[in-house]
Amino acid sequence: MCKQDSATDVTNQLDDIDTVKEITTVDGPWRMIVKLESSNLDHIRDAIRYKLRRISGIETTLTLVKYMQ
């Protein structure tokens, strides 16, 4: 979740993360849905832990994993 007034800044910073594939702004308890993609789950984990969660304006995150077959 990010603050509404910082959504544009957050989106711009998310665009710089190589694993980020899609950013969708939504209404509700969460301000945006960010889809990350990588062939390596460790890359996703590191992007969330060391990049995404350190962006100013992001207050909380919720991570869901879709396993590809």
C-alpha cells in the first residue's frame, strides 16, 4: 500500500526495477497492484525485500506467488 499523494512517484520508481512487469492503480485498501516476473523466485524475493519495500511512499506490501507450469 502506498500513500495516495505519492502514487506517481512510487510508480516512477517501480518502473526502474527490472522484475516489475505491470503496475495497475486501483481503488480500495490497496492503491496499486504490481506484477513482478522472473524465472528465479530468489530474484523476486530480493526485488521485493531490497528494492520495492525501500521505495519512499510504500507503507506495506502483500505478496502472492503464482507458480508457472
